[in-house]
Amino acid sequence: MFDLIFDAMQGWNQFGMFLMAFLFTAIGGFIVGYEVRWRMKGKLVRARIKALKVSGGSIKATNLEVNVDTDDTQKSALRRKLEERHAQRIEEDKENEAAGGKPLGVGGVIFIGLFALVPLIFVGFGIYSANKYYTLKSTGDFAQATVIRNDSSYDSDSGTTYKAVLRFVDSSGITREVKDNISYGNSPSYEVGTNIGVYYDPQNYKFFIIDDFWHYMAIGLAFGGFGGVFLLLFAAGVFFNNRKSEVKETEEKHSIMNEIYYPVYEFKNARGDLVEHSSKNGSNSFLSSVPGSYTRILIDPNNPEKVKLPSMAIIIFGLVFLLPGLFIGGLALQQELNYMTFVIPVIFLGYIGFKIMRFVRKIPKKEWNEGLADLKKNGITVTSSSGNYKSARLLEPHEVKIRIRKHTGYMRIWGVFLLLISAGLGTGSYFSGLSMIDMVRNGVKAKGEVVDIESRYSSSSDSSGYTYYAVVEFKDMSNATHRFRDSVGSSSSLYKRGDDVDVIYMPEDKSDAIIDRGLMNWGLSGGLAIACILMLLIAGKCFILVRKYGATKYRGRV
């Protein structure tokens, strides 16, 4: 009975991994395949963006949109109401400005204070860590210490963490024992018996640091850098938000962040006739579809009414799903399958199929046939639009100028933000790659055996809450036995007891061993490098758009 329950749990975990891999791969494959199919079958033509329609935004609540299908009399009346509303808002803003501005209120002051307090605490911690490190290193006494043990503690969020306990003789000849105040997870930061220098305050020996820059300063630099970047972005946001409007008399006082834009393309068809096409696929990217600019679009040769804008962003978005799906699928295939791995999917799919059949039977035959006919005629369309195309209205020239200025400001902030993220990803990729290069070049290979499976519970990990890690035992060149826990865990165990694995370890630190997974050893550094390149490309696109549309002379030509 126990074996049946164990097989069922293992089969359920394996089915979960296969299902996740299938969903991610299917979603990513469909998105990438859809874009690639369009690029292969579509005819690429040069088109001019003649106009731009917009839907969404908080102005929608005023019901003052000017729909392109409205007749000229109604359109003029609605536009007058819109202009009157704008003039009223401008007068209200002038009154508030004359009165010293609209007060924030107690709640607003508290919110802004808390918003700025958290990054300030992070920066303060980073400054404190740096000050302590450099103060003790320049004014403290130095001693050679030995790691005598590693104290461990466990909690459900961070798992097992280790703090090194060191022993040294101070300048007075007294033997001191101190515990490191920085804890590390997965494995101890220093093996027992390691000799390392310490700097300490002669008046209080417990106030000390280990003579290892990255061990002590990595966390301080991370906290200080995060807080500093957050404050910089916050200050940049306040600065750009408070810039005076160049077209203050026509400034729209409503949110444009959630607007969806639909370009109206003008291009020559196969016969050479100049035609217009109003796209029903919208996007919130304004600067990529500014009226008057030129772009390239794809036209379906079999249906000239179907037009699509080539988008590298869609391919990248698809790869975000596809690559993790393939990785998870690879991990799932490495596991040993049992009969429950096949029984559970059959039961699950049978249940889902039964539910679908019951739902389909409730659909009237007429509606079902109409839906199939519509699908056959129009096919499946992938769109980035979340707005309502039918309620979209044409943007006026002064509205285009306002949005150029605002979106240029947003792009500046996003460009800097993504550049900083890419710098962090690149740094992480460099150091993780450097560590792996050192492990591969200077490490020693050995045969190991999985002797145990360690489970850790975390309420935020997944539906079961448990993550499983292989515990591996191996012998070094002197035939001494060592044991370590694999750094890669999953919701279902990747190995079972008794499995043989390849191990790489450093001769001077046997605890810093890894399971040799071949090419997968570079998964972390390679993934970070790919993410860094993608962030750089997107940041570069942001700066290109800022340079193109940020100049006032362009807005004057609209």
C-alpha cells in the first residue's frame, strides 16, 4: 500500500512537470510559430502611418470620445464639449497653483514618506556595511583565525543557513571565539579548518570582520545599489512629471498609460493603388506608431484585408515561454518514469474531456456552426490589444504632440532602468561564468552516488510546498568520503537514492562540489547573459526612439 501511495505521489509530480513543460512550450511555440508563419507567407511592403486611433485612458469615463464613424455635426459638438472640459480643467489647475497647489493631505505625506523610507533604509544598510568594513580594516587589529565549526539554523522561507564560528588569539594573547554575523544558505561559506584573517576592535573583539571583501561587502553593495537605483528612478520620475508643459493650453489632464493605439496605414497594393488600412491590432507603444512615420507591414497575399506589423517583441515574448518549457521538459525526461506517470495523465485527460463534451453539448447547433464558419474565414489572430477597437477615436495633431512629449519622457526613464538591469544581469553572468570556468579548469572530477533526498518546505514554492534536493556522496583523490547537497532543487526529485552521478569538486574546498551536468552547468550564466542582451536591445530601442522624437522640431512638424 505504501509503495502504491509513493508511486502515485511521484507520478503526480512527474505529470505536473510534463504538464508545465507542455503548456509553456505550447504557448511559446504558438506565439513564435505565428510570427514566423506571417514572416514566411506575408508580403513585406513599406507603409506610411497616416493617422492613429486611441481607446482607453481615464478620459473614457467622460463619454466625450469623438468616434470616427460619427457624422460631422455630432463630431463637432463632441469636440467642443471636449475642449470646454479641457479649458475647465486648466482653470482649476491655475486656481490650485495660485492657492499654493493642492495639498497632499496626511495620507499622501505618509505614503510618500514610506515610499522613500524603504530605499533609504537599504542605502543606509549599504553605507553602514561599507563603513564598518573599511573602518575595521584601517584601524582594527589583525589576527589569523581558524574556522572551528559552522552553526546552522533552519526556517521555512530561507531553508538551512550557516554561520562560521572562528577562533583566534588577540593582541593580548587571549584566545577568542566569534561567530560570523553573515549567514549563507545551501552550504557553509568556509570549510572547518580554513585559516583566514580577521580584523577586530581591540576594545570589543566581537566587533570584527573577516578579511574577505566579497564575503562581507556583497550584501551591502547589493542593498545599497538597489536602494540607490530605486531613489534615482523615483527622483527622475518626479523630475519629468513636474516639467512644464510646452503646450500647456491644450494639455490633457488624464492618464495615457493605459491607452491602446491603432495605426491607420497607407500603402500601395499589388496593382499600385494607394489604399488605407485601419489596424484592429492595438498596442500601448506610441512612439513606434507616430503619425507621419514610415514602417514596414506584412500583407496576407490570400486576404489583402489582413495586415500585420512585424514584431521582434512577439518573438522574444514567445521565447520567454518556449525556452523554460523546453528546459523543464528536459528535466522531466531525465527522471525515471513509473506506471503512475501514464495512469494519472489518462485519468486527468479523461476528466477534462468529459467536462468539455458536457460544455459543448450545451451550445446551440446554430451558434456552433456560426463560430466554426467565422474561425474558418478569419482564422486565429494574435493581438497585443487590450482596448476596445470599436470605441477608438482619431487623435488630433495637438494630442499627438502631447503624447510624443510624454512617451519620450517615459522612454528615457525605461531606457535608463533597463540599462541598469542589464548591467546587473551582465555582472551576475560574468561572475557566475567566472566561477564555473574556475570549477571546470581547476576542479577535479569524481564519481558520486545519491545517498539521500532532502526535502524543504516553503509555503511560497509551489502547490505542494516541498522542494527536493539530492544529497551526493563521493570520494576524493585521497579516498576520503565527502557529502554535499545539490544546489538544484525541484518540486519532484530529479534523482533517486542509488543513482550514480558525475561530480566536480575543488581540491582546496571539497564542500564546494557540484553535480556535473555538462552543458547545463552553464545554465545560470548563459541565462543571465541572454537576459542581459535582451535588456540591452530593448534599452537601445528606447534611446533610439528618444533621439528620434525627443527633439522639439519634430513635434512642430506634426
